[in-house]
Amino acid sequence: MSYIAMNRFKVVLGKEEEFEEVWRQREGRLNEMKGYQEFRMLKGPATDDYRLYSSHTTWASEEDFIAWTKSQQFRDAHKNAGNSGTKGLMAGPPQFEGFQTVLHESV
């Protein structure tokens, strides 16, 4: 079964377009990795202080995801995380969540 890796981002209200553009412009390199299946950036609800976003990657296995986190591709994709390009866009650091698939249905 697959593994889903998610990061939740609390994006400061009014900074949503800037945040999305950072993601559109980044060098992902996920498709170079064994076991990589899919990436999605999800835009969620807004509160009084922030809008919730979640990045969502699907992998063939947790081992494939862990290999990504130890790869040069991961280091390259995250080299600008927290720099001036993203500074002031988020209300705190991202929150990671990892899930192993136990059931899967598709059309």
C-alpha cells in the first residue's frame, strides 16, 4: 500500500497568492525519485488569522518517502525554505503528517 506525506501550512491572510507563486516556481524534482506517484498543493479554509494549505505527496512506500528526505533532490527542493522568499508568508513552521494507506478505492 502507498504512503502519503503531508505538510500543513498556516499562510498569513493576504499572502496566499505569494505563497502559491513560491510553490509554482520551486524546483520540485520529485519525479526523479523511485516510488513517487503524485503531488498536490491543497488550499483549505481561512480563519481570522490565516488560510490553511496542505502539500500532499503520494509514494509507493514509506521507504521511498524516507529515501526522498535523504536525497540531493530533497536538499535542492528545500534549499530556499525559510529564506527571504517565504519569510513573512506563514504563521509558524509547517506541520508534517505521514500516513500509511490501509484502504484505497478509485474510479
